[in-house]
Amino acid sequence: SQQGEEDPQALSIQEGENATMNCSYKTSINNLQWYRQNSGRGLVHLILIRSNEREKHSGRLRVTLDTSKKSSSLLITASRAADTASYFCAPPLQTGANNLFFGTGTRLTVIP
Amino acid sequence: DVKVTQSSRYLVKRTGEKVFLECVQDMDHENMFWYRQDPGLGLRLIYFSYDVKMKEKGDIPEGYSVSREKKERFSLILESASTNQTSMYLCASFRQGLSYTFGSGTRLTVV
């Protein structure tokens, strides 16, 4: 089993709707990061949430972290067609590690 | 603006060729990584490096080698390219406590 898994694997919504992506991980963490990848490009860092934070906002993004359940969620509000991309949560590879684990991501399609 | 630059966006090579993928970062980061990304498999770590001349195997190092002679440059080498190495290759770097910065990727096709 893997350190991190995103759910769902794919999500299709209408423009203006909210999109919620979930992440589960296995080990204790100091922080968890979320990244975005446009098709055929590299990943871009979106947000980092620390283990002592339950929620963090950045523009239309809201990330939550529940360390007791070892889960995180990324909410994109009022989605736009330009939000179409894959989204990855990236927990540390293992407890205390600096290296991150990247899974298969959630493929989000926002229909205009 | 800080950058990780991968030398080629697209490459087509023949089976058996020696292939060099270059990655340069301008952020003075100690850590650099090479991943490959295939549909349904996520990002898989090939090699990483914590410092100049240091290298560590990742999850799938077979068929690859790396070189880090200078801090800013991390090269991935396919000694004898094979069709199963057709993939998207992503380079990344980071400094401890910060986020990863990725390059734009190199889509390699081996024919």
C-alpha cells in the first residue's frame, strides 16, 4: 500500500461548482503539501499545511487536515475551466522524511 | 523567478542509444530528483541527490544512472534506451523546509 492516495481518481464538474478532492496517508507527518499539474507539464506547488493547522486558505483554495484520521482535503470553490488539471497531495515519504510521496492524483475536469 | 529548467520538452531516440536528460536549477537547492510519470502509475522516483557528487537510488533505478558534478545540475542518463523507457520525465529540486519546484518535463519517446 502507498503512503498517499487521492480520491476520487477523476472528477468532472460544471464551471462555478465546487470541487473537493481527498487524500489519505499512512504515517505521522509534520506537514502535507498539495500540487497541481496541467496536462503535459510539471507540477506546481499550491499550498502547504502544517500538522498543527486544521485548515488553510489561499484564494479559492481551502485545504483541511485531520491528523487523527490521516486525511486531507482540497476544496476549489467557484471552479473555472482553467482549473482543469491533476491535483496531487504530497505527504512525506515516511515519518520525519524530507522527501515527498506523489501518487496518481485526482484528474479534475471543469466543463465550461 | 526561480526555475528548474529541463533541456528538452520533447525527445525522440532510437533503441540502444545513450540518452542524456539535463536539469538545471538556479535556487541553490541541495536536493534534486528525477521522476518518471506514466498514465495510472503516478510519479515514480528514479534517483535523487542530496548534494554534489551524491546520489541515491529511488524506486525504479534500473536502466538509469545519474550525475551531479555541480550543485545546480542533475543529469539523468539512459545507458541504452529501450522502448519501455518511453515516458514523461520530471526533474525537481527543493531546499529542506520548502516546497518542491518542478521543471516542465521532458517527454521521451524511444522508437
